[in-house]
Amino acid sequence: MSNPHKDALDELSGLLSKAKRSALQAGECLRAVELVTLVPGWVGRVARVLSDQRDAGAVDALLGMPAHVPGVVEGLYGALSSGVTRPRRDGSPCRALLALDFRHSRARFFEEALERAHASFDAAFEQLSVGGRPHYRVAIVEGRGTLAGRAAAAAHDIVWLHGHLGRLRGTRLWLNGWCFPAEGRLKAPAQVHLVRGWLSWAASQTSTGRR
């Protein structure tokens, strides 16, 4: 008779052994996360393997794991600080970007945050109407001039803005094609490490394209 636990353990052991020789494919990364639900004692090993891989497939898989597992946030930071981007549906890579979407709020600091966002991002500050309600967006996008200079100029402000707005319901942080909503499993205190990782990578990009 088949033993689901043993079958999962054998398959997972095979995937982790393969990862020592070559990077797992995207589907294999997701499969490892699926299998660990049957072999919970291996969750740390899976997180460490995916953390070391630093590619889009590993990022997608890590995002399916609980954020408190050691290796999850570290792996996401490592990937973003290495410039990993999410592939589009046609397989081409997304442009590198950091963006913060947020909606109007009655929080006491909101007007100060809105003013700071507008002053810091100028033309890269957008005001939209969604369902008749005002929404706002600031972004640093690859391909619009020298990324390092723009990231350095906005780094202090984006960290401040995310620190205040990242906890508000409806706020979404975008990094290289991945979305991190305030209501998601990765909360603002963990997201800030990813913001800093992306800014660190962007600071090394001294031309309009990737090095």
C-alpha cells in the first residue's frame, strides 16, 4: 500500500539532491513547497535550498511559504539584491522596477506622506481614480535614465514612505514584477528588507540598461 508521507519524503529528497548539482526548474521549486506540507520537518531545508538559488522560479516558490520560516525573507532579499526579475507570460523578463501603490487614507501622517511622495518623485508621481476613489503611485523604473542616480536620490524617501504607507490597507509594493500587498503574508517589517535589497542592486546599475 502506498505511503503518502514516504512517497513525499522520497520525492523531496530527490529534488534536494538534484539541487546540489544544478538549479531546480520553476515547476520543481513549486513542487518542493507542495511536498513539504506532507513532510513539515523539512521546511527549513527547502527554504535554504530555494534561498540559495536566486532565480525567478525560486522566488515564486518562496512566496508560497510562511514568511517566518528562516531562509524565506533572506532568499527574497538575495534574489532582489541580485537583480532577479519575474518573467512575463511570453517568457521575456519584466523591467526592473520598484513601485508603491497606495490609496487615500485618514491616517494622521498621510498628508505629509502624500506631499513627500509628490516632492520626491515629481513626474514619477501618479494620481489615479479607481472606483471614484483617489489612488497614488510612485515608481523607479529601469530604462528611464540612469537607474543608480535615480535610486540613490529617492532611496531615503522611498524607505520613509514604505515605512509609513506599507502598513495601510490597500498599499501594494511592487518589486521586479512581484506584488507584495499590505494584507499579504509578507508584512511591511519584512518587506523593508526587500526594498533595501532592490535599492542596493539599483545603486550598482550605472547605465540605462543592465550591466
